[in-house]
Amino acid sequence: MADFTRKEIQNIIALHGWKAEGKKGSVETGIVLRAVDLSGVDLSGLYLKNAILSRADLSNAKLSSAYLYAAYLSRTILRKADLSYADLREADLAGANLYDAKLFGADLRKADLREADLRGADLREADLRDAYLMGTDMRGANQRDSRVTPVSLGQVASLTGALLPDGSKGEG
């Protein structure tokens, strides 16, 4: 498999038009970009169903409104990434670093977030129903007006200082 530079990956994406609008040129089978450095790259609106981005560095990346349904993002670095309104249903984010990530309005239904770092994340209005949250660290996360089942919330390792969906402050 060839190693691509960040600029080459951006050019490939631009050339093929992998944008969600109308899903023209969409990647149905999933692109494989394991352990690549895409920090700070603008991937907003991308259609990456079943993409494999495990162990990639997407810190400070712009992924707003991206379609990442069933994407494999295990152990991916998404520190301070903008994932607002992203579709992450059934995505595997186990062990991912989402510290200070913006997930405003993101769809995380049935996503695997086990052992993920969501400290300080903006989860306002996010949909976390039936997400797997076992061992997730949500200290200081803002979950105001998010949708999450009590069972899922009960799996979280730490909610200290988190703003819960009902506006109350989390403990322990």
C-alpha cells in the first residue's frame, strides 16, 4: 500500500468529490487511511461510509456534517476536531481521543465509545442513544440537551464537572 502525504490525500478527495451532497462519488466500501496524519485538514461534509481511519491523527480537523456511518475510528486522535452534525451512527470510536472535540448535534446512536476520552467535549444536542460508553471519560463535557439513555450514561467512567442533559452537574 502506498503512503500518501496529507496534500495528496486532500487532492484525492477533491478530485473524486467525496462530498455528502447528493453522495456523488461516495465511497461505499470504505477508504483505508490507517495511522495517517490529517491534523488540521478540512474534511467537512465528506461521505466516508465504512471508512477505516484507525490510529489516524485528525486533531483540529474539520469534519462537520461528515457522513461517517459505521466508520472504524478506533484509537484515532480527534483532539479539538469539529465533528458538529457529523453522522457517526454505529461508528467504532473505542479508545479514541476526543478531548475538547466539538460534537454539537452529532448523531452517535449505537456508536462504540468504550474507553474514549471525551473530556471537555461539546456534546450539546448530540444523540447518544444506545451508544456504548463503558469506561468513557466525560469529565467537563457539555451534554446539555443531548439525548442519551440512562443505561448508557451509567456506563461512563467519570462525569465529574460534566453538564448533563438536564442541566445538572455530574459527579464522580
